[in-house]
Amino acid sequence: MKRKTAMRLGNALMGLGLLTMVGGVGYSILNQLPELGLPQFLAHGAIGSIFIGAILWLAGARVGGRERVADRYWWVRHYDSRCANSKTHRHS
């Protein structure tokens, strides 16, 4: 897959995941209001949609290449000798 296509697909999956998560949270909140009369059996689906949205978000980050950038910075921050807190510097 070309890089530009992968970025677009990744962005689309991340956007779909975000909408799914926000919709699930919104329905879960609105379901708590008794005057709206929303079906109770959809509340479990709304909670499940939060997790499905998170999976879509992570899949989009993986396809779009954003996950590798975050991993690289994490690696640099934790294992690069220039960024690590070295205990070899001792004051005499």
C-alpha cells in the first residue's frame, strides 16, 4: 500500500474510532436520563462501542504509521544514552 493511501486509511480509521467512542459515551450518558426513555438493552452496546472505537483508533494509528513514531520517541527517551539519567556522574 502506498504511503499516502496508508495515511488516508489510517486517518479514516482513527476518525471512525473517535466517532464510535464519542457516540458510545454520549449514549451511555443520555441513557441515564429517565425522561428520554431510551432502550436499556442498548446501554451494553454503547459501552462495547467505546472499546470497539479504541480498537479502531489503534488500528488506524498502526496503518497510518503514527504508532511507530510514538514507539521511536519512547525508545529514545528510555534507552538513549543522551536522554537517560545516568548514575555514573558522582560528585567527589
